[in-house]
Amino acid sequence: MDRRRKPTYSPRIKMRDKTDLDARDSRGRFKPGHRIPGPGRPPGSTQEIKAEFLSAFTLNDVQTIARDLKRLARAGSIRAAQLLLERLLGPVTKEEMVQKAGHPDDRFL
């Protein structure tokens, strides 16, 4: 008997009040021109966050992380190997997978 809990699904959009109902179309998306979600992130803010984050790392830190990732991959961590190879070679496309495997089986993607 399978005792795993079945996932419970909640609606993606929770309506707070009547103004939310008026702001959305029949599919739950915001109607054009409505400003409830706000303007979004200010331009350039993600670059500032990324620059601040990267300034916390030294070259030695990055080399240590790379060595640890390599060690984990060689020890058999599939996720570490996947991350390392994707960073070095770029992600494998479906076309490349089909070309190498000889069949378009999505189970391997």
C-alpha cells in the first residue's frame, strides 16, 4: 500500500476582495491596464543585487566551490556532474539529445 501523501493543490491566485475580482478576467489574469501588481522591479535593480552578491566572493572562494563541485561529481553526484557540465559546456538541447541517442524519447531530457 502506498502511504505517500498525495499533493494538495491550491488555486494559484487567491482573491482578496471584490476589487481583485474586478481586476481579473475569466482566466484569473489581470486585465490590461490594471495596476494592482505594481510596476515590477525598477530597471537595473537585479544588476545591483548581482554585483553586490558577486562582490562577497573572492577568486579563492570560487576556486574552492569549483573544486568541491568537481569532487562531488567524481564521487557520483549526478546533480553536481550535471551542474558542472552545463556550466562548462552549456545545456544540452533536445536536438543534440536526439542526435546522440538516435530517438526522440523525452524520458531522457
